[in-house]
Amino acid sequence: MIKVATPVSYLLRHPAVRTRIADLSDCFECRDETLGIQMDREFLYHCSLQIIHPLPDPALKRISEVIRMKPNVKLISFHAATCCDKPCLPDGQMYVEGGKRYNWDELLQNAKSNLQKIRSISGDSVRFAVENNNFYPTSAYEIVTEPEFLSDLVSEADLAFVYDLGHAQVTACNRKLDFLSYQSKLPIASAVQIHLSRPTLGNDGIATDDHLEPTDAEFGLLSSLLESYTRIRYATLEYYRNPDECVRLLTKLRSTIDGVSR
């Protein structure tokens, strides 16, 4: 069964909205910035840490604390956002390279080393995954947005995959690639979750990940993926702007899932 896994966001601080969103959700995905908002059925944790960079003891302790705070979490997903360990964000949107730059093999080894430590904390009850990131035209996004690298990462580190549709659309646009061709090379056969939103496919030639409301086109892509890849267990709407629109989109997400034949 495919579940609607809704991010725990600041929209849930409003009691009336909280009830409406909860009624349309099978479970919730907690995020670092909203860990203080408690919800029933918090089955997923989307962690802001990069699994491909060495994680110091405080970061490992933070993961341990989340596992303790959220005992129902069964899937923890990580970012693979940049190939360097101290990226800068001068415009608030696009990383530029900073600190140590890791090569392909180092990024893989970092992930395997981190996961060995994290699994010793979590035991066998938690599964781990990595999400694909956007590509923006700076060297900070090299390697990590290559589908071959993501496939190696999933395979060698024994990870599941979180497929972010908006990120893939941004990457394809900014690298001037055919979207469906780029998508076909990603490790979607290992996907357990889809993140759904709509990016801005920019007038200035740069696409940006703005978490806009998905249209029929994005819902159609989601439906096709759910039909084709039977390991996918969660569908997540990443939209945070207007509570009424969020409820409408969650209703449409539920309808899309109900229409999938497996």
C-alpha cells in the first residue's frame, strides 16, 4: 500500500489546518527544523545532514536523539547535496564550492563509514535512504547530481532512494538534458519514496527548486512512477505556502494514489 507521508511543517501549528491535513495523511515525515512539532504516525525522518560528508560525533548524537524522540520512525533519508564539505550560499539559493572537495570514491567511502556508525545506533528497525539533489551551475553540484554516482551510492552503501521529482526537473533543465532521459538513469528501481512539488523552470534560463504547487503534469509523472516501480511505499507533497491549497493538493494526491493499479 502506498502511503501519503506529509512533512511536518509550520502549517501544522494551526489546529484547524492540522486536523484537515492529518485526516488526509497516512503518516508524517519529520524534519530538523520542526522536530518540536509532535504528530502521531511520524514514520519518516528527512535529515538535513549530508551522508556523503564525514559526520562528526555531535551530528551522530543528533541522529541518535531523533531516533529516541521519534520511536516510530522506520525510514531516515539523507541529502547528497554538494561535493564539498563547506559550501557557501551567498545568494540564499545556489551553493558555491568551499572547503574540502571530495572525489567520487571519497564520497562513497564517507557514506559507508557514516552508515556503519549510524546503524550501530539504530539497530535493524530503521531503514536508510538518500535523496537526489538539484543541479545549479556551480562546481559544488558536480558528481553528486550524476545519476551514475547516485546509483553507486545506493548500491555500495546499501541505501534506498528518495526520488525528488522537482530536483530532477531542475537538474535536467539546468544541465540542458532531456528530463525523461535523465530520470531513466536514476536508481528509481530502489526508490521507496517520491517527493512531489513543482519547480520554477526559470525565465532567466536557470530553474529553481521553489516547492510550488504541482500541476497535472507532475501528478501524471507521479502516477506513472507508482505504476512502474512497485517498491515505492510513500508519496510526499512538498508544498508549504497556503493551507487551503495544501489540503486541495493532498486530496488530489490521495486520489492519484487510489487510482494506481498494482
